[in-house]
Amino acid sequence: MIRIEKSTIENFNLGFYGFIMEEPKTIYLKDYKPAEFIVDRVDLTFNIKDNQTKVTSILNIHKNFDIADKNTSLVFDKGDFEISSVIANGMLLLPEEYESGDGYFKLARTPDIFDLEIISILKPEENTSLEGLYKSGDIFCTQCEAQGFRKITPFPDRPDIMAVYSCTIIADKTKYPVLLSNGNLVDSGDLDNNRHFVRWEDPFKKPSYLFALVAGDLEHIHDQFTTKSGRNVDLKIYSERENIDKCYHAMKSLKQAMEWDEKRFGLEYDLDLYQIVAINDFNAGAMENKGLNIFNSKYVLANPETATDEDFLNIQGVIGHEYFHNWTGNRVTLKNWFQLSLKEGLTVFRDQEFSSDLNSRGVKRISCVRNLRGSQFPEDAGPMTHPVRPESYIKMDNFYTMTVYEKGSELIRMIHQLLGEKKFRKAIDLYFEKFDGMAVTIEDFIGVMEEAGGLDLNQFKLWYFQSGTPTVNVERSYNPDLKQLAITFEQHIAPDRNQSKKKPLHIPVKFAIIDNKGNDITPESKSLLELTSGRQTFVFDNIPENSLPSLFRQFSAPVKIKTDFTNEELAFLMANDPDEFNRWDAAQTLFVNELKRIITAIQADKELSVSPNLIQAFKKALLNQHTDHAFLAKELSLPMETEIKNHFDPVDVHAIHKGRLFLKQQIAKQLKQHFIDVIDCCTKSDPLSLSHGAMADRSLKNLSLSYLGCLKETDTTQLVLRHYETAKNMTDEIAAFKILSEIHPDIKQIAVKNFYSKWQHNKLVLDKWFAVQAGSSLPNTLNIVKSLIKHPDFSIKNPNKVRSLIYMFAMQNHINFHQKNGDGYRFIADQIIALDKINHQIAARLSSCFNQMKKYDNARKIIIKKELERILCVPTLSKNVYEIVSRALE
């Protein structure tokens, strides 16, 4: 085990220059207490001018006498900005009458009830953190979640302080004709010197993290939605003028989300105006600010020429997610940030259900589980493992994780299964009835689920408080004389830094029994089994011989499943299980089993081969004309190298790469003509249609093309080139571009030049251009990535560009990032250090690429350790990066 050495900690404390650095403070849930001062109303005025913005905040405040007394000092959170003046109850305070330090603002004595006016001077043009008020191109905007509001004005920047807000914005009318904030527009007008103002008021109380402002020269599209109660809601989506024609899919998705939420959950939008603004520089995907959602432009702008089918589906899902937050997050919010999954896990569940109802439920579920297994399971097994409700953090930004979001949504899904749809809906109704307008906890939510569902969820709550992924071993025994099938489940969770001993969880197992003809013969009332102890056996009578259990259908619990199925039984389930998820899972398990055999042979320097049974199962599925092509494209996709590595310890980087390529080439070689036939059949679909059928055909066509492309033969390469040159949509164009980038450096370079020449003026499409090059497994990719950092269209200050180029290389290019000489590690460490001076959040997320270092061989671990120690010794290292890197070195 690699541990952080004493000398490394001393270097961090002293830095390179010998001065003492403050140890980052850990925040604990156990230390939570209510605020000593309550803010009831916030009136903000932003006077925007070149090079500085003056912010005036007027706060109506009263002491919380449940925990404060007459001697309690007021202490607010504060960012790094200048305070111009402070007025308390109409009296101008002298500088010595208040304190303004690193991260705090303090008044030693205050009345019980008072008004506090603070004028702050901000420089948003210099704000590269993209938190608080900053400038994206020529547009001013805000991002306040989780703790960005303190960068705007001194404030108790915590989610349980809910106040009514107004916002007045003053700016140049020519440069910034559009001035937006939360709520309803109540006043506007012209001022002297070509300036103008607007005033917005939000009638609903909200926490500071939901405050939003946008000022810029923007165009918008407009629509209306009529709620079930008959109110007309104005809908506006803003973007830069040149992109306004790409906003219509987002508007369609918004209206779909509003209609779906009314039908599925009975939730109606509560304001008369809903606005979305697309921004190019944004740390995340989008932000659910009340009535004024601010979006990464990637999740708004789309047309078939510039966006892939995946982009369209992602836009629909993210638009839905942020809209659904209006109730699950905004109307009912969090008592503290440890409860983050209360809003995010619930809202992810809602957006997944939305996408499932509008598209293919099976395909959506497969995508979600693949994401969970590929990213969240490793997070559970790594140094940043934490419960869905964490117990502590140094920087809250670091806990916007797959565990909080995706695993959190799986917990909601399990509750939904245990209660059933009718009782779950009743429980959600009760949740809003009890807690509308309040800041609550996960215990509050679980309590409502118990009350409405009539269930004891005390053991289930362990899912929220206990970290790690359970492994469930499943064993079968069959008595042919009694026709009795016994199935034994045994659950286990490995100890970790959070708990040395884990308790058994309450695990729902969606279940069926399939006979040898593919019929579902599940006994009545046995479709949902509940595991509550470490080992449980279930016995089923009158079961024909050779029947197979279908386990954890639709992936009913976020667990690792180990079964005693043979490859022949897996092939049967792949072809016959009525549950689409389990058919896909059987195929993936077959692939993994075959890859393990091939990789073992590579390591032993033995002759390589592929099982004829796997080829036959693949062929049978490929030629099944009754299968949804979107599902088939998922079922027949090989696991990625980044997924395969999770099945090995230690990870053999080169054997995994060689083994996967060998398996893919052998499948392509033996089924070559069948792939060509599939491509011909699927090419007949309308290339511009966004129907499920057309999108499904494109996905299967492009999967088939990728199999043929990996052969790197003259005829197959020419076929890929023809598809690239004749592509009529971005889905087909980028798919062929990716395949060409894997064939040969010369062919790749031709495609790179052609693609850039065609799309150099489109920022979002260029993100794809960067990503394809960074993801190529061909040699010399690292040198290409290094050169692209200097490309005029790349900016290290733009998160989308960083994700497309640097993240893609570190997180998805397994073979090149993990070069044995360590050049990939050194390069990424350099980028983390550079990024941390610009944007702590983006640097910290990149740092997580080293979290799995203990799975690799000793030579690689030594190099990674050295690079992490180098990062840790940077004198100005942020708390964000420190938390990730120091954990990796534990």
C-alpha cells in the first residue's frame, strides 16, 4: 500500500518558500447547527461597468434566539473582494467597526432585528473560477451552487437560509440589452448615459445558491405552455445570435418535461415565466436557478448537422433534470450540503424516468447502469469513497459525485420498487405537502416514504449512510425429484476508510424464472425478493428442470452480481430473457468472460482464439430482425478498456488493449458480410429524422461500421471513408471520424484536417474534434494532445475544451494515458497544476484520474505517487485539489 510520506506533508505545510500554510479544515455533519442569524429578505443591485461591478446588498436580518443571545457576533461568508461601505440600521460603520478577512465578514455586536447594507466591488472579468459573478465572452452570468454566492456579497451562504430576493441590474443598454434574474420582471427603464435598468422579484423563498443573473447581447426564442390549471407560462430560451436557430429542440424538450411532470407527479410550474440561457463557459452541465436556468451551451444548442443523436437525448434529459428541480430542490431544499443527494438523487431518478417514458426504457436503463458500473463502482472502491450522504468534506464541490447523483438515484429507484408506483406517488405528494418551502434532511424524506408506504425502512437507510458497493453471490441447487429450485443469496461489502465493518443492507431483487423455452414461469408474488440478512435462501416449488433464474431484473439494486451461470446458460439468457437489461447483461458477462480468457492467454504468451459459442451467440443476436436496433447496438458493443480494467487487479494495460482489439477483430472477420448487410439495411433510414427508429438504425449501423473498421483492411477502410464523406448528419460523421482515427496515423490526419476545415467556426463541434484526437489509441497521441493545447481554438479557461481534450485523454484513453514510461502521468500532473491556478473545480475533477492508481503495477504506482506528491507540494494548491490528491496518496 502506498502511503503519504511525512516529508510530503511537511512540504505541503511549509511550501517551497518556507512559509506556514494553513491546513485545510474538514467540515463534519456532526458539527451542523442552525444559523445564528436569519436573513428574511435580500435586495440586490448590480451596477455593471467596464472592469468592475458594484454590488449593493440590503439584508433584513434577525437573530435566531434558539441558539444566539445578545452577545452573539454576526459572521458571514465572504469571497476575495473589496468592501466599499457597510451601513447597519441606517448608520455608516467605520472600517474598525467591522472585520473583513480571508473568507469572512464580522460584526461584533448587532441589534436583534436590523437591516444591513453592504457595497462590494467585484471584478467579474478576472474571475476564471466561474463561480459567483463572472464573464463568459461578452456575457455576465452567475453560478452560485454550492458556495458561489459568497463571492458576490457577504452572506450566510448555506442552503437552510431561505429568503425572498429582489434584483436590480443596471448596465449599458447597447452592450447589455438583456438583463435577467430570478422570478418576475416588475420594473424597467432607461437611465442617463445610454444605461438602463431592470428589477426582478422572486415571490418564493430560496437559498442563496439558487440566485442567478445574466446580462448580455442575446437573442431568444419564445413559446408558451398552458398548465393543467389553465395558467399560461411564457417560455424563453436565450443564446448568442448566431446560435438561436439551434434552440428549438431544447424548447420542445422543456414543454415535454412540463407536461410529463404534471402527468406523472402532478407537479405544476409555479411562476408565469421560465427562462433558459445558454453559456459557453460553465463548470457543469446546467443550473436550476429558480425561473432562470443557466446552461452549458452543450446542453441547449442542437440541430442534426452539428449535434449527434446522443447530444439530442442528453439535451432532453438535462433540460428535464433542471426543470424537475423546481420542486425537488427548489421548493423543497436541503438543510445542509451533506443532504445533497436528497435533491440530486431524487431529480436524477425523475429525469431517468422522463427519458425512459419518452424513448426506450430498456436502452435508457442500460446506459444508466453502464455509467454506474463504469464510474460509480470504481468511485466506491477508490480513495474518495463516501456514503450517499457524506459525513465530512473539505470542499463541497468535490462531492458532486457519481455516488451522490447516480447511486443516489438508484436508492430512490429501490424505494420506488419496494413501495410500488401508487404508494410512491402518494409518498411524493405527502413530501411536498409536509415540506414545501422548507430545508429538510434525508431522514425527513425516508420518514415520509415509510408513512405513505406503510413500510419499515430503518435498515434501508443504511444505503445512505454506509459506503461501498455490495457484492451479491448467487448459488443454485435443484432437486429433480421434488422439482424444487433453491437460490441462495449472500451479500458482502468490503471495509473501507469510512466503516471497518459493514452491516447487511435491505436489497430488493426483481426476479423471474425462465423455462428452457424462454417462458416466464415465476410463481405468483415472487417477482420481488427482499434480502435483509447476510445470507438468505429462497425455495421455489414445481419448477421444471433446466429453468434459469433472471436476477436483479432492470438492475433492481446497485450491486455487483456474481452467479454460477455457465457460458451456455448466459448465451441462452442473452437470447431469451424477456427482460432487456438482463439480455444485455448476459451478453456483457459473456464478453468479459471471453476477454478474461484471451487476456490470460496473452499474459502466458499462448495462442489466441475466440470461442465459437460466443461468435454464434453474437451472430444470432445480430440477425434477429425482431430486436430493437437501439437495444441491439447496446447488446453487441464490447466493454470499453476503462470498463474491462475493473475486472482485473492488478490491471495489465497492454494485455487489455491487445485482448479487446483481438476479440473485436475476430468477430468482425467471421461476421464481415453480415455487418455489411446490416449497414446496407440501416442506411435506408431518413438521416435527418430524430424518431426512435431512425436513431436506432444509425446506432446499429455505426456499431457495425466500427467492427469492420477495426480490421484495417483496404476494402473496410474505404467503406468507412465513404460513410464519412457522405454523412448527412453529425451522428454518422463523428462515428466515421472516430473509426478513421483508430486505423492509421496518415488516414487519421486526413480526416482531422478535413473535419477542422469544415467545422472550424463552430465551438461545440470543435469540442468533438479535440475529443476524437485525444481519445485515439494510436501511438503518438500524447504528443498530438500536447500540440493541441497550443491550438488557437483551445482555451484552458474553457471547461468544455478542457473536458474534450485533457479529460478525454486522462479518463478515456487507457492505453496512452497509462504509458509505462509515465509521460502521460507527468503531462496530466502539469495540467492539474496549471488548471488549479485558473479553476479549482475543473482541476480537482481532473485529479480524480489518479484515484485508481493502486490497481496498477508497481512501476506505474511509483510514477503516479511521485506526480501526486509533486502536485501536493505546490504552495498555492487549492483545497479542492488537496482533498482529492491527499486521499489518493493515503
